[in-house]
Amino acid sequence: MPENGIRLFLDIGFAYIAAQTPGEGSIGAYLGITGNRISNLVDALYVEITEELEKYHRNTDASISQWEKDALVWIKKGAPFSFFLTQMYFSRVASACRNSQHELSTLNGVMKTEYHIALRSSVRSDFAEGVRVVLVDKDQV
């Protein structure tokens, strides 16, 4: 479930995985914020080669434009606080993974931190509203 849709943040250790993606975690952050998924081998291979291709070619074709539009559709439906929290948290985990001297550079440290963030986030009124909209009313987010 895209957690930003219920006004939470992407948990279950995804920030640790995202920090390992190309672009110093930027692809993982994109996946976390937009709710997009890597669902097959082709997508996974694309993630691996994207960083290399960007060095040689800047693509401005219609597919990139559509990709941007699709991302904006999701971002407009989400909660600003959740996006901010996701981006800040992913950035900190990516930074910690680069220098390996911080608690957030381990999966255990990430999971502990996410537990505390989830507890604090769950008392926010926008989280209750997000749960109501998505899980009770079953509205599309």
C-alpha cells in the first residue's frame, strides 16, 4: 500500500533499500514518494542502467514527459507532510549509508527509527483522515 496515501511514510525498512539505489538513493526516494513499484526484471535492470545512461544522454522525448505527468498525479493526491517526512528520512538514511558510521547505516537502526517515526506519525490527524479515506471509504488515492 502506498503509505503516503494514508498520510504516513514508507516504512518496513524500505529507506535502507532505497539508499542503495543509483543516484545516492534518488531512485529509491522517487519510488517511495510516488508509490511506483519495480515489478519485474525489466524494471530492475532499468534502474541499474539508468545511472550510466544519464551520463551520456539527456532524454527529452514524450515518454519522459508522460513519466513526469504520472508522478505529479500521485504527488498531488498525497499528503505534503508525508512527502516531506519521506524525503528527509530517505536523505538521512542515504547519507548514513555512504559514511557507514551512523545507526541509520544498518537495517536494524533503520527499523528502530521507523518504529519511532510510525508511532509519532500515527497520532497526527492527517493520518487518521488518510486511513478513513483509503481504508474505510475505499476512495482512490
